[in-house]
Amino acid sequence: MNKPFMPRLVYFEPNALEYPLGQELKEKFDKLGIETRFTTSHNQVRNLPGDTDAQKYRIAKTTLVVGIRKTLKFDTSKPSAEYAIPLATGCMGHCHYCYLQTTMGSKPYVRTYVNVEEILNAADQYIEERAPEITRFEAACTSDIVGIDHLTHSLKRTIEHIGQTELGRLRFVTKFHFVDHLLDAKHNGNTRFRFSVNADYVIKNFEPGTSPLDKRIEAAGKVARAGYPLGFIVAPIYLHEGWEEGYRHLFERLDEELPQDAREDITFEFIQHRFTKPAKRVIEKNYPKTKLELDEEKRRYKWGKYGIGKYIYQKDEEDEIKSHLYGYMEKYFPNAKLEYFT
Ligand code: SF4
């Protein structure tokens, strides 16, 4: 994806127009000649175009719904933060393995919420409750927020808001390189900007509709030069022919691009590929030709919440992954911090 996301169809909740951002978005899409419609609730958009389920799914991914976030109770977001801050839901990317496919079910359209001030007030309350502890908010739990933010700037507002707090921290992760409007945000060092990166094979085969790796790395360089604390999530770490070389090459490219002074405060998060039985069913339906290996027999079962376990790599494979990735991290970024491997 070389151009920023532009929806083909936009739905508005009527009340969204009572907020400045709602108004602004309506005017913007009208000017651009993009079809807009109204819907009673962002949770129930009916009559999405498309004859088959597959068509509906694809069209939904290019549809934006502009609504109001009614529940201001934030979900928890372990292990990377205390709370998920809900600025948007859904994503226009087509990563075959994406967990949003299972969590969003029949609503794969992209939703953005215009009551940003109310969401930020709720965040302030959470910070206050935990004081004097630091409170971290994750903004990319239910969407790739950077991929939509050129339209709304709600992430930018959030970065600046959290920048003014003493005890609030913000983090998010993205597979998109459209970061320019975020470079001058007054983040005050309170936002950790993370990029999701992977071996070429994984990006090429399983991440259609996202930015190429080189663009992500280039954007990471810009973000580092803008003084943001930086992080990388390598996920899903996926075994394929030549994977050792593929991941080594990834680290080499990061090493070539990142300025020296940004390296003192870099974090890594490593997540091996996993799937659940329900996810496998949805992936096979949405991406029937995927090469993604989803064979339970080859994997190790790990018990999970609500009785839905995950299939992860065998212990010896997991040890191999750890040994290679830890090795690359230590070689190329000796001062980086590993936040977790899961
Ligand atoms: Fe899912 Fe992230 Fe890919 Fe979007 S970019 S489809 S949120 S994995």
C-alpha cells in the first residue's frame, strides 16, 4: 500500500455531526465526492454492498463508519499496557493472520470515534486512579490507528494530550508509513511509537494492503529523529524456508536505517505465530488461498481463556526462534530492551 487509506463509502451516525471532528469529516468526504450515508449505530451498519460474503468482506474493509464511542470504560491491555484507549476499531489491511478477523466477526468495516475529548477525559480519570503509578495506554488494540490517522488526527491529539500529563504514557504499533503529520506532535517523550516488522517472506505472502517493509523502516527513522521513543514488534514470527536468514536480514536493514542516538531507548517485542480453531475457520473463509500454515498436528497446544486454546510452535522450534532472534537483537541493538517473547 503506497497511498494512504481513502474509504470508498462512509457511514455517519447522525449524532456524530454534533462534534467538530464529525462535521469536518463530513465536509471532507463530500468535497472529495466520496459517497456518504447515515446509519443509526456504528455497531449495526446494515445493507453493506456486496453479493457474496467474500465481496461484502472486501467492501467492508474499504468502508469507514464515523460514530460516537458510547462506552468509555477501557479494556485492559496486557502485557504491553494497562488500558486500551479506544480511538478506532477495524483496519483496512488484509493480513491473513490478523486476530481482528475473529474479534470483529461480521463487522469488518473501519470505525472511528469523534468524541475524542470524552475519550481523553476518561483516560485522565484512569491516570488519576492509579497515581502515583504510571498508566500506559495502548492505542492499537483494535485497529491500526496510524493507518487511519491522516483522516482524523485523533491519534495526534491523543499524543499531545498524553504529552502534557506527568503519569500517562501512550503506545501503539503500526504497519503503515504515513507518519509525517505526527512528526511535529508535542509528544514530550510520553509516546512509544512502534512498528510491526517481519521477514520479507511473511510481508510478501501474508500482509497485503499494508506498507512495504522499506517504507516502514524509513518511517521508523523519521519517528526516531522526531524524538519519539521507538519500538519494534516482530510478529508473527513465522517459520518458513530460510527464516533464519530472513529475520537476520530484517535486523540488518533496521541497523542500516536507524540513527545512532535513537538506539539507547529501543524496545523489542517478539510474538511467535499462533492460531486458535475459530481463527483458523475465519482465515480459511476470508483468505481461502492463503499459504499460512494452520496445521494443529504440527503445533503445541497452549490452554487459553474461555477454553479457547492457541496452537503455537513446538518447544524445540520455539527455542530455535528465541536463540536466533535474541542473537540478532544483541548483535545489532545491544542496548535495546526485550519487553517479552510470547
Ligand atoms: Fe490486522 Fe494490523 Fe494487518 Fe490491520 S495491519 S489487518 S490490524 S495485522
